Amino acid sequence: MTTKLSVYTPYVSFSGRKSIWFNLLQCLRRDMQLSRVDHTQVVNKMCSLIIKVAPENLPPLTLQLMRLCKLYNLDIVLSHLSHYFNASLFGKLEPPPQDSESTTMDVDDIVSYTIAEFSQCLSNCIFHISQGPVDPELVRKHLKMWPKTQLLRSPFMVNLALVMSDKGTDYRTVCLNVIKSAIEQRVLDDIMRKKSAWERSVMPPDVDVASLLKVLTADSASQLSVGLMNLAFALLSVSPIKPVAHACWSHGKLILVRLCKAQRETVPYVLNNLGDRLAGHNAQKQYADCLYVLCKLTPASVEGRSELSTILENCQPSGGDYGLSAAVLDSVRPLINFSTRTRDTLVMVCRKGLYSRDSCHRCLALSGFLTVLRHVRLSRALSSSQAESSEQYSANSYLTQIAVDFHASQQGTAVSSRVRNEAVCMEVVSILRRCLMQDALVKELLYTKIYDCSQEKIALHELIMELLYEHLSKYLTDNNSLMLDKCVQIGATNATLLEPISNLLYVICQFLQPELEEDYEDILASNTESGSTFLKNKLNLIMEGLCASNDLGQICVEDPGLSDLTPESKAKCLKVQQTLQIYETLIAYQIMQWRPDSTEAAGTVYRLYKECDQLLEKTKGPSKLAKKRRKSLNETKDSTVKSQKSPKSQKGKSKSPKKLSNMVKDRGSAFKQLPCLWDLKLCVRIAGLLYAEHVPWTSSDQRNQLRARRDFHVWTLRCIVSVLSKNNLEKHHVATHVVSLCRLMYSRCICRFSEMCEFDDQTTVNCIEVFRLCLSLLFSNNYSFKLDFFLPKITDQTETVPSACMALILEKILASLTLMEEEAFAEGNESKKLIIGLVNTASLLLEQPVQSTPEMTSVIVKFEDFMRKTYHDCLSMLPALLAAGCREHQETLFLEDLLAKLTESLGKIDEEDTSRNESCTLFGSVTDVTVHSVLNYLCVHLSDRMQCAEHLLHRARDLSAAVPRATPTARLRIERELNEIYESTVVHMCQLTTWTSRVVSLRCSVGPSSSRVLGTCTRLYTLLATLAKQISVAIAKNARFDRLLKLSGKRLSTIKDNFITYLGSSQELVSARRVERDTKLIPRLVHEAEQYAKHVILLADKAQLNWQQYLSLGTSRDFRINGQILQQVLHDADGDDADRTNEDIHDASTVVTQEDSGDEDNQEELEEEGEPENSDEGTPEKKRKRI
């Protein structure tokens, strides 16, 4: 193929920067035909001089180059343009050089132009490419094929992709997917760096995605705005199951926030897209979080927008769950205090939802009102006018904001924000009165959230307590006893809870608790003092009366029982559940009201606990031993009665018809206790009472009375575990109370483990469980806390790095496990629970990727030594310990010792003597029962290591594709990285091949363990085939690829064949279905092995080396044939044929022998073909063959 090229005169002056390309463009007059090779050379030569062009001359040159490269070599032009703008405009985004040989060109190396001039040049060049003579399909093709690893290093290409994405749906899908895939790959690189020290040593530093996005959105032209917004929503749409999801969501939010700040005209488009996604059936929480970030960081841009009102109006619960919709209503909370329109819209939407027939809609409306109540700022005391109006309208409705505005305007005075906020708060409180007439689900939500929403608004406490007192009075008798029958409604077939009385009592306790940090001077100076004091006294009398009551737990659980299917039984079950929670509430009330001068608080708390425990014991059914004894007695009685009956009566009984009542289940499920209704603040308070060194709000005598009660410790810690296991814990509570609770458990239980065990083993188990749950909440992605936020607080090491703090915690856990190895701790159920709790906590810590430090490396080595020596069952810690060793590059020796133990315990397939040598004392916890679990852990770890190798091979393939189109400077960097990756991968694959060979050679049980081993071997062959396919001849020679072939060739093939033969011999007496299930991975394994051999042969032919000598001859199709036996049979057959050739065969003297059983298959084949058994129609040769 030829192309036209305008030729210019070679006599061009190069003295001036501007005159060079001006003369060149003026000389592009005459056309001539060039071959493709010459065209490539000309384009390369012209593009090599682009770096010297001034920014004002580059756009016309770009247009001429686009005309020149209409058909091909466009990627060369794009690569050099990208290099030009990297050196001039985006130099700060380049990662730091790895060595002194790497150099980065600065803008001063070209010419001292301003950033604005280069930005204008960039916009003009992109315009010529997107709107110029080049076919857009060709540009889209090159963008799609651009290497992912190099795209983020080329902001020019990212700009071009964003502009091209606005050309239509097809262009948008391709261009945005290219950028999104590059960002996902970059985030995945960071994740893999944290997982493996090997990857950290191989992969160089890369571009920071956040910095790149900030540059793109800092001075983005209008042509990039639509592309950037679409890219942001593409990043927000990443599936939450991907490990890169949270990072991609953060990048999408960053783009939208910076665009809304810089260009306010983009806000309607952003809000419309957010509204469409939030209104869908599959809406996800990241969109609500994005809306909150926009309202918080760009309030001036989104405030007053009609699109925001539309989002609030379209907010509806879906699928019976209102959690996401409540998050949408809560996301506008930064605007509530100053945006009247947003607040009015939210109140209107919630008013409408409160009258819905669906309970979820009413709960959603209540969540919106509580959001308004929580985030509206209010002074500690009401103004005089509002206080008077509250007294006047306390029985009906308080003043609305419209009424306040109207009266203020009539009087000619301005409405202050304080008056507005007071009116809104009182209006919300009056609306909450209606919620007390709703169903139990709405009431429970109100009781759970209202204290948190109004905790800091002291002026509203009297109004809220008045509502609660009036409502509580409906369920009290004259002597202040609870009427539980009114809380439950019994229907014809079921029973319904009408009033969650326990939650009502608990929220009253929250409002009654004395706050030490409050300033009561404002309250004492207000006119509401008498009313508030009166309500508190009345409610305190009610609570004290309930605490002193003796008939609260007097519930008969026998007739009807709690597990019957009758409505009466269901009603009784609801009453018992509420009673148990009432006991928890009364105990919480005593803890909240505890003062230093209290003298009977400890005794009252313990008495209430014992009553609760007695009621809970009544709900439990008979033990298994009692059931077994009762069943044996009934069987003996039935056998005696049957022996006394006549055969006739027994025969008649056997023919009696079956009754429907006998076929229907007459017993329900076992009684289930409701979760504890405490809040995290109370959990910290009661835990401090039991375990803190200094408790200022109690005396030593009262504190020690409860600390000596072991059963109360166990019950309290179980309640705290129940609270921590809830899914709706708020982030600010976790950040404060959970950290405090975790610090308390660490200092009093983990650091003083022996003293805690001397007190009570079960208490120690529960303390460790509380500590583990606290850590799991703090490490969770739902809250996204940084390690340096809470780890130094837990360990009281504020000046150390998080990894050192984690190493300190692991040291304490290791000391506790070592203590369990001593003889003082006898084998028992509690000891096993202690070990399991410590192991689970250590596993949780070891799984967290932290910065490599000497302290962390040292503690990992100590844990490995402990695992070698211990005889306790700590094997569940192996996956986390191996992963931590991989991050620190410390697991090699430990893995070798573990493989040696497995070889000793299971034996090898190729060894005839399968007797085990028990002389090894390492890994005493690995027994015949646990050996296959260890094997599974080991296979999982090898799969994780192979995942790292697979990730690097994908990166190497992408880099190989980037070499042809790279500039000379970039090509040197890419080739150097390619060599490092392949050399390191070959070494790593040698190690993986050795470990996998030892695993495959083990005599594992046929079933899940063998399937796991087959999967590991298959994945290894897949990686080997990929490596042999991708690696070039030159790199293979430099990396000494033959070392890997020696390990993965005949040696691994023989082990693999022996394992397949072992599986076949073990399936002789097993059903066909199980054989198919256990051996379904064998064909794939054989296929991957053949693919590896094929790619090695092709690579050897290219290199002209004899690498076939390392490979086996081939794979036999029938895996049941043993190689040695096959060779022996073939040798004997050759000898028989030689003897027969020397004999004189006569047909008359031929004797037809009887067929053996081994010839049945041949006989069946002949019968299928329709040939008789003794037919003489065949030739003598066929007869001899048949004989």
C-alpha cells in the first residue's frame, strides 16, 4: 500500500524555533507515493522532532499529521504528542525515578511558556484529532487498544478519550470503559502490593490517580465536562463485590465535587443522574454517599436546585427495606440549617409518607423527621415567646414555621434563624406525637433514635418527656405496674405486638440519666424548670417502682408453652421477650442513675439480673439427656403395651386411617431472645464499672460487690456482644465508644490475661470476643477508619506507627497463647474456647495489610515458631499467618516445614512403603483428623501466590503491547520493567512449581481434598502456559527459562500422572456419580499441561534450543494404564510375534481355545456389529486375532 506525502525542501533553517515548522508547513505542496515502511519511517522522523515545537505551532502541525496518518501510524503520532504534553504540562504527575539513570524532562527544558499556553495548545490539538480528517472509528480503535498500564501515564490520551466519549453511545461505552479499566487496574496494583512483598519489589511506583483527576478537573474545558461526569458515574457503578469498589467510588465522588465547585452549570446534570440511579430498583448506597458529599463540600452549588427537591420527592422504600431511602433523606443534612427550601421539601415529603398504609413508608417518613430534629441547631433554652406557645399548644400542635413568619411579618420584625429553628423543632416534636399511634415497628424506630437526635437540645427534653409520660401512662395501673396484656393483641391465628414497652422504658431511662457535662444554669434560669423537674420525678418514681416490683417475672411458661403454635402461645412468647428486655432496661436505669453516694445500687442490679436469669431459664426446654431418658421410658412403656395386645388388635391398628392432626406439626421453633437494647454508651459505662481501674461515679464497696459476681460478668459481656453484633451502628458512635471499649478490653484482658483467667475462664472468653468484635468493626470497610486513627488509641502508643501498635497487640496475644501451653491449664472446654478466641483475634489482626516494620516481621516469626511447637488446635490461624508471611516475605521456611509435616503424615504416592515416621516433633497439632484441613489451607495459600503471578503476567502482557508505540525514552523504561518482571516471575514460578509438586505427590483422601489439589495443579499449568506464551526469546534466555523447565517438565509431569493414576485406583468401588464428581477436573488439567508443552515447543523453535528434552513424550489418554506395565506388555507382545513368525502354522492343526473373561469386551464388540459368535465368514487373520 502506498500513500501520498507532501515533500518539503531539505534546505530549511533550524536557527529559530518558530521558523522551522512554519517553513515545513509552507513546503508541504507536492505529493508523492510512499510504501508503508517508508511512511512509517517518515512519520517517526517527523514525530521525533515534535518535542522541539513551540505550543503555538503544534496544533497546525497536528492537523497536517492527522491528514498524513488517515490510514495507519496514528498511534505513533498520539504517542509522541502524549510524550510532549507529559514533559511540558503534566510533568508533576510522573512518579519519582527509581534510579539515577532515569531522567524526567521539565518544562524549562523545552521553553519557558506558561501553563495557560500549553493548556490552550492541548485543547487545540485534541480538537484537531477529534474533529479533524481522521476517521473517529480509527481513534476509538487505538484508544481501545491502548495499554492500561500506560494510559494513566498519558493524561493527553485520557483527555482525548473523554472528548471522544461525547460522540455517541458506542464511543461513550468504549472510551469510558478504557479509562475505568485503567483506574481499576491501578487500584488493583496497590492492593497486590499490600498483599505481596514480591510484587512490591517488582512493580515500580506509578501515577497517583487522585492527583491525575485533580489536574483534569482543575482547568477542564467545556468539552471535557460531560466526559468527566460520565466517567464519575461509571466509577460509581463499580460492583461492590469487587475489591477495588471503594477506591473507585472515592475517585468518582472526587470528580463530581471538583466539577460542581468549578463549573456550576454541571450541577443539574449531576443531580439528574444521581436521581435516576437513586430512584432505580437496584439503587446502591454509594450514590446516597455521593449526594451527601456534594451537599457537604459544595453546599452553595446544590442548594435551592429543583433537581434536589425531585430526588427527595422520589425517595421511596424498595423491597420492604427503607434503609437506603433513609440514607438519601439523611444525605441532605448539611443543608438543613441554612436552606429553607430543602428543609421544607424534606418536611413535606415526610408528612406525606407518615399517612401511608405501608409500614416501611411510615418508618421512612419518621427517619426524615428525626434527621431534621438532629441536625437543626438549637440553643439550650427556648425563647420566652416559644416557651409561652409551647405551654399554650402542648396538647395540640406547636407553631409551624409559616405561622412564625406570618406573625413576625405582621408585627414588622425580622425572623431570626433562632426563631425559625425553634419553630421547626417544636413542629417536629408535635408530629412525633402521631407516631405514637402507629404500629410497633414505627414506635421502635422512634424510641431507638429520638434520644440521639435530641441529646444536645436540652430545651426540647421537657416536651419529649411529656409525650413519653403520657404514652406510658396508658400501660400502667394505679400502683404503677405494667399491663403487658395491653401491649399484645391476640388474633384468630396469630398474635401481634402493639407496643414495644421495653424500648419505651429504655428511652425514658436515657432522658432521665444525669449528664455530668451539662451546664444546668441555663435550665435553672428558665421558666421550664418546674415542669421538667416534675416530669423527671414522676418518671423516676415509676422506674423505681418497677425496679422494686417482685411480680414482673412471674409468668407461667407451661400451659400453654412458648413453642406451641396457638395464638395464646405466641402472645406469651412476645410477653416473655418484652419482660426480658424490661429487665435489661431496669438494670440500665440503675447503672445510669448510679452515683458515688449510692448504697443499694449494686444489690438492686444483681437482684434484677437474677430475676432475669430465672425467667430465661424457664424458657429453655429440657436438656438432651432428659429427652433421651424420657424417650427411653416411653419406648419401654410402648413395647410393654404392645406385647400385651393381641395380634388382631395390632393388625387392626396398623390398618387404621391416618389423621390430619397427626401429620401437622404441633410445635413451633424454640424460644428466641431479642437482641439487647443497650446503646454503646451504656456498654462502655458498665464495662468500666466491671473492669476499669478508676470509676469516679461509684464507691469501691459498691463496685466490688458486682465485680465479685462471675455470673453477672458473663451475662453483661453477652449483652455487649449482642449490641456490637447489630448492623445499624452509627459511625460517630463506633469512632468514640467502640474505641473506648476496645482500649478497655485490651488493657484489662489482653494485657492481664493470666489474672483474668484466674478470676473466671468464661468471663475471659467473652472479653476476648468483645475485643475481637470491636476490632472487626474498626477494620470494616463500612466505616473506612484509618489504622492510625484507632490503633494508637487502643495501645496508648500515640507516637508509634500503626504496624508497631498491631505488633504490640499480637505480642500480647502470643504471650497468652504461650501461657495456655503450660501445664497449669488443663484440657477442658473453657480452655479450648480461650484458644479459639485468641486464635480468631490474632487471625483478624494478621489479615490486615499494614506497613512492613521490624516489629511486625519479628512477631510473625514468633508466631511461626509457636505454630511449630504447639499441640493445641491453632490451625485456623494458618491462612492468616501465611498471608502475613507473604506480605513480609517470611513464609518460605515455614511453608517448607509444613510440607515436610504433611509428607510425613500422609506419605507420598510414589513410595511403596507408606509407613509413617513419628520421630518429627514439629507441628504437634497436625493429626490424622486435621491433616486434610492443613492441606486445604496450603492449597488456598498457593492459589493466592499464583494470583500474584497471574497479576504480574497480565501487567507484562500489557507492557509488551506498549513497547511498539512508545517513545525512545519510554521504551527503555518499559523494557527494563519487562525484564525485571519476567526474571522475577521465572524465579517465583520455580518456587511455586516445587511447592505444588510436593503437594500433588501426597496421598490425600479422594474427595474435596483431591479436588483442591487438582485445582491447584491446573492453575499452575495455566500460569506456566501463559508465561511460555508471552515471554520472548531474548528475555527467556536472560531469565534462564531452562531452570523452570527442569522443574515443570518431566518431573512435574510424572508426579501429575502418578496422582491421576492414584485417583483412578481409589475409585474402583465408588459409585459412578461420585467418580464423575471427584475426577471432573482431570480433563482440564491434561488440557492445560498439553497447552504448556505446546507453547514451550514453539518457544524452543524460535530460540533454536533443545528445550523439548525437558518435556515428557506426551499424555496418555487412558490414565489407568501404568507406564512400566505398558512397556512390559508391548515388549512381551513383540517377543510373541517373533516366535510366531518362526512357527509353521497350518489351518488344519490350529486349535481354537476357549475365550477368557478378558475377551468379553471383544466379543461384545463383535455382537454389536451383528456378527455371530462362531461365524466362519471372517478371514483366518481375523479368526487368529479373535482367538
